[in-house]
Amino acid sequence: VIGQPYVFQVLFVDEQNLSVAAEDVVCSVFKFTSSGAKTALVSDADMTAVTGDSGRFIYILQDTSTLDPGDVLYGLMVGTNPDTDARMLAETDVSMVVASSSGAGTLTARFVRGG
């Protein structure tokens, strides 16, 4: 939601899907303009390890007030596997929206009978 902080999170896992307590974990956040130019909002910001959840890291993008509805942000999260020195990469995207009067960020579950 525009004007509210957004949390980028990542869980690094190995080939056996076991969590990896990665090192040197950073997050870069960027978007593309309508003409296709890449605009960096954050470059290589340190991510914070989540206590009690090995391999999971977060980065909180505090200032989203300058974004426009429909902007798509891309979060590129990179860390190093301490056992192999291999770089691990994850990317996610999020579409920015304006808060609605019915409650921003509210999810509604709908159950549909399948056939």
C-alpha cells in the first residue's frame, strides 16, 4: 500500500530444501519507468535475519510515499551459502496500490466447491 512500509522477505534453502543461514545478505529494490528505464530505490541494503527462523531474512522499505498506483517494485535478494561460498538469489515483485476505505491490505478468503 502506497505510504506504508513494505516488508521484503526471503527464505534461503539448499538443494535438499533445508534452510541455509546465509551470509552477507542484501536487498536491492527497483522499478521500471513507463519508458523502460530501470530506477533503483535501494541498492545492496543489509537484510535482517529473523530470530528463530534460520535462513529467513527481511528488509523493510520504509518510504513508499513517492510511488504511484500500479508501480511494480522488484526486490532482488542475494546471500552467500557459508558452506559452499555459492551466491544464492531470489527475486520477488509487488504491485503498489492505494489504501481503500474498506481496509488496505485486507484479504478475503472465498471457498469454492470444486467438481
